[in-house]
Amino acid sequence: MLYFSSLLKSDPKYSLSAEILFSVLSNCGEKFTLFDGARDIWARDFMPVKTKSGKYVSFRYEPSYLANDPQLRTNFKTDIAPHFVLPVTYSNINLDGGNVVFSPSKTKAVITDRVFSENPEYDKNTLLLELEKLLEASLIIIPSLKSDVTGHADGMVRFVDENTVVANAPLSPFGFETKVKKALQNHGIEVLDFPYFDSNGDSAVGCYLNFLETEQAIFLPVFSVDTDNKAVQTAKHIFHKAIIPVNINEIAADGGLLNCISWET
């Protein structure tokens, strides 16, 4: 079951994108529902992370980019948990769900180095050991994009199989994307380049990798630009699932896309 914040439907700013997305999901036979209590639409970040054993881990959601907007920080335990019956483990580690990208078996997890600056009270090694225990996975740490206020991994890398990922294609031989690629390769991960272009400010337009993956399909964000066709064709070549293009530019303008706004049990 897919879950989305009810704010997607009630906030006029997002209503058109929500209507498009929900229509596409319905036409594809995907089951989804809305939940109340969230302070914003980025469900992936404040909802619990599900591990390979079926355990749910709820991390502390106090990201530095919301330091001046505490009214936007959803507290899962008090705001959302009363509406769900889940085996939740609560952790004091400050970590957004969008910064955890699991392999298909969930035995590996990619996280950016933003986790260190978000948890200055922890020794790095202690933090990594605790995270590996909670997530039941070996960790792969990659650089975070400094210009991305969230510093999340889910817009930079997604798994194809246990040892293969897609990552944003390098814009230059010595640029940021190349550093991410090398960090992954150092862990024995094969990296396939995926189309990407950078937008101004906090916009997520151009971030094709922030797709929503279900058992049947990959719902790929598109942006009404020439690069869309290349992204769709690349996805069809790499993934053995239906590739469904979805344009939610009104949501993208606020810095997130399909993986950011969704959550699943």
C-alpha cells in the first residue's frame, strides 16, 4: 500500500500534480491512500524506515534545513503513529528517510555524509555502527551535494539490483557526480549513468532518479523538456518494469519528487 500526505490534495498549490499522480496510479492498479497529521508533504522523510526483517525505525526528524521552520517538522510518534498499527523502534538519531536508499534485499543502504553534520553529538564510527544495527544493513556513505539543502541520497542514486545502481551522469570528469560514482565503485557497486540536469535554487526539476518504484512499475518524473525522452528510454533499457512518466512540476518546484512524497508498507 502506498501512502501520501492528505496535504497533497488539500493544498491548492499541489492539487493539480496530485490529481495527475493519483489518476496515473489508479489507472495502473496501484493501491494508495492518504493520511492526516503531517506538517508537510514529504512523507518519505518523517515516516519510519522499513528494514529487511519488517521492523520499522522512526528516526528523529529535526533536519537542519528546517531549523527556522519548526512548524514544518512532523513528529511521527505524536502526529502520525496513533493512526498506524506498526512495530516501530524509535531512535534519537537525526536522519531523514529520503537519505536512506536500500538495495532490493535491504542488506545494503546508501546514505550521504550529511548524516554526520546532522548528528554532531555522535562519534562517526559509533553513529555508523548504530545505524547499521538499526537498519540491519551494511552502509555505503557517499558525498552530499552542498547546494541541495536536504543532502539526501534518493535524488542521486537508486539500486537496480544488489550490486548495480543508477546515478546521475557526471557533468564533468572531475565534478560532484564523479565523486559519488567513485564512492559507490569503491564498495564494489557497478554504476550506470542516468540523465540529469541541474535547476536553479531549490527546484528538483531535472532529478529523474527521484522516482517511485513499486513491484509492477517505475513512476518516472518528467518535466516537459527535451531530456525527458532520453530519461524514459534509458529507464526502459535498464529496468525490467513498466516505465510510467509522470509530470508533477508544481511539487518539483518545492524541491522534491515522487520518492519524496510517497511511503509504503
